[in-house]
Amino acid sequence: MTAPGQDSIQDLAAAYALGALSPDEVSRFEAFLATSPEAQREVSELREVAALLALGQGDTAPSADLRDRVMARVGGKAIPISRPAAIPTATAPSASRGRVPPLYWGALAASILAAITLGWSSTRLKQEVASLRQTVASTEASLAERQQRLEEREATLNSIFEPSVKLYQLTASGDPEPSIQLFWDQKRNTAIIHGFRLKPVPGGREYQLWFIKDGKPVPSVTFKPESTGHARIERIPVPAGGALSAAAITVEPEGGSQQPTSTPILVGALQKS
């Protein structure tokens, strides 16, 4: 059974947690606090609420059971935040002016809890808006990249269909896969190669293109295929002077070689018109 006067002393819990008691009331309440686990838990919860507000931890939401216990303490009748005039804003009167009713401190604690909840909700909303903006920016960047690839492909197709461009096929002997199309612009003396179904190369190796001029290999560009087996290299200089008879592909060390170090895997005849 609760001792006489215990309820009125326990009503001071909110004021004690907020540091608003007179020295005499502090002494009385702390003597009671030492004997009441329930009051100790209540003071701890109220201090937790006040600490969250003071530290501005808007990204931490009060736990549901903490909210319920604080609201139960004030009978579920927290004063609305939209009517701050209903809650006294001046420092709590001292004992010499009369002790403040317990409802004051309960309402103040409930208001603090509501302020923390609003702050947390605002922070979450800002995070969601920032995430949405990041998603939009990423989508716009992806669309811009796709548009650029389409423009590059269109430019390549336009160059391929010019009258001065001739198409040649580089294939593997006795094997229909892989293959490379070589588009030779004989007016500008440049080439474009498109590779299909190319196999991955070992680490430290890459494909190298060779032009066969006057019966000797002339080193050209090196490249690695995409994971899909495709490869596209544009604006490749074609050796001038002499007679070009063929083009070939070998697998060479990264950076290329001056002379082939492996047997050609793709070969195609060339002829200038």
C-alpha cells in the first residue's frame, strides 16, 4: 500500500528530472527516490526524454513503450504543440511562490516527447527527399549516357554507309565464331572494326590488330572485348603506301607487340579498289 503523502511526492518526478525543484523538495524527493524503484524508472525515462531533446538527436525515434509510459503518466492529455500558450514558458515558480501542480510537469514532459517525435519525423523526411533526389540524378545521368551512346552509334553508322567505305570480314579458319567486321574508309584511309562473340583473353593479354603490307605484318591497335564478346574500335589509321593484302588478329601481351608472338586467330583479305 502506498504510504500517506507518497503520491504527492512521486508527482514531483517530472520536476526533479528537469531540475526545477527547490533544495528542500530535492531532499524530500531523493529520500523517497531511494526507496521507490518505480520512481527511479520514471525519473530515468523523463531524463532520457530531456537528454534526447537537449542533444538534438533528431534521427533517433523515442521507443513506443517509452512514449506509452510518458503519456500514461499524464493521463494521455498532452498539451498540443500548436498551442504553446497553454504551457507556461517561464521558469517554474519556486517553492516560495507555491509548488507547481504536477499536471504542469507531466504536460511539459509530454510536450518534450512530442517535440522529439516531430524532429525525428522531419529528419526522416529530409533523408527520404535526399534519397529521391539522388535517385533522380542517377537516372538522369544514365539517360544522358544512353543518349550519348546512341549518338555515337548513329555517327558510326553514318560513316559506315559512306560510298568510300568498304566492308571486309575477318574470320577464324574452319570456325564461324568469333568474327570481326572491318570497315575501311579508303578515302580517309581509316578503319572501324566491330567484333562479335570474341572470347575473353587471359590476364595480362589483349587482342591486337595487324595489317599485312607488302607481305609483312604492321602492328595496329590493341583491345579487349566486353563481357558480351563485343568490341568496337574507331578511327584506326590504315598504313599508307605499299600494297595491303590482309588484316589479322592475334593475342599479345598488354600494350601490344612489334611482331606477332602468336598464331593469328582471325584473318581476312583486303583489297583497295
